[in-house]
Amino acid sequence: GDSVVQTEGQVLPSEGDSLIVNCSYETTQYPSLFWYVQYPGEGPQLHLKAMKANDKGRNKGFEAMYRKETTSFHLEKDSVQESDSAVYFCALSDGDGGSQGNLIFGKGTKLSVKP
Amino acid sequence: NAGVMQNPRHLVRRRGQEARLRCSPMKGHSHVYWYRQLPEEGLKFMVYLQKENIIDESGMPKERFSAEFPKEGPSILRIQQVVRGDSAAYFCASSPSPLQGSSGGYTFGSGTRLTVV
């Protein structure tokens, strides 16, 4: 079945460091790809998305490129800030927007930026 | 414009009791999705409902779990005879249509954290 694998556990950069959080996916379909962010005690929020190959999602200095040839959607930022600290989930949609539309999530990566 | 409302925020049940989780979608959204998040895990899809219809329940455990979305009122996720392994955060999401949902148009609620003691 469809799956998403991302950098596991916790990432501990210092403020101003660059960041890459890896995400790889498996599916037999042509999915849309997402990064969601979750703050403590809240539900996930859409952070950025890419709908087709070579699209680049962008938000608040974060970027992720939809790479079909390597089935990857890595999250990158040049210079992280303490306020970026949260749990980040990579996800794909496994439907074609018809009768489905549910999401497949990775296990999450906790980003804790040191001041 | 209220977002997706879930209640209660926290629910404690003893083993063998029933748990009822409620979700009111955003205004204008008629599609509701339930997800479960176990500790240190990502969210797992459980069920997708439209008003009065279950569209996809492929992620629901076969026993003790049920969901409904009546014509009037919130969507309900019901867990009968709860066990410790049911302890998790349960999130509801809504979208105006499955197409918009699959394009990232979900709005998630803040979740219900169920603890079974």
C-alpha cells in the first residue's frame, strides 16, 4: 500500500542553521504531497503543498520540491528560527479527488530549534 | 467563522466503558474525516463520511468502533468497551469536497485526547 517515510525522531538545530527533513513516498498513483505542522495541543495545519512533479511548495521560508524521479519531497530551510519549533509531518493524498481524498502521513519529525 | 470543533478536548474512560467523540465541521463543509494519532506516531486515517453516508471506513477497526454523520448535528465517533490500546488523540477534519480535501483543503480540529484507565 501507499506509505510515507520521513526523518524520524527529533532534530536539534541552532537558530540560524540550515535544515533538511527528508521525506520519501511510495504509491502506485500520482499523489499530491504535503507538509503539515503540528503545535502542542493542536491539530495539524497545512504548511505547504505541491500538486505535481517539479512543483515547489513554499511557506515562511520553508521549501519542498516534488521530485517524481526520486519519489521525494524533502523539507528545507536556509535559516531556522526558534519559532519554527513544532512537529512536521509529510503526507500524500492517495485518491484522485473522487470518492476518497484521505491522507497518508509519515510518523513526524520534531523540530526543536535551540536559541 | 468557527473552525472544526471537537469535544471533549480530553476524555478519560475506564476499561469497558463507551467513548463518544464529537466533531462539528466548518460551516459549508459536508465531508468529515476521522484520524487517530498514537503517541509518537503519525495520523492514521479511520473513516470518511458525508451527511448520512459512510463513504470509506477502510481504516476503522472491525469491532467496537463506529461512526456516523447525521443529517442534523455533529459527526460522532463511538468506541464501545474501550481498552487501554484505544488511548490516543482522535482528530477530525472537514473539507468542502473530497477534491479540495485531497488538494490540501482539509481543516483539522484540535482533537480529543482519550485516556483509558
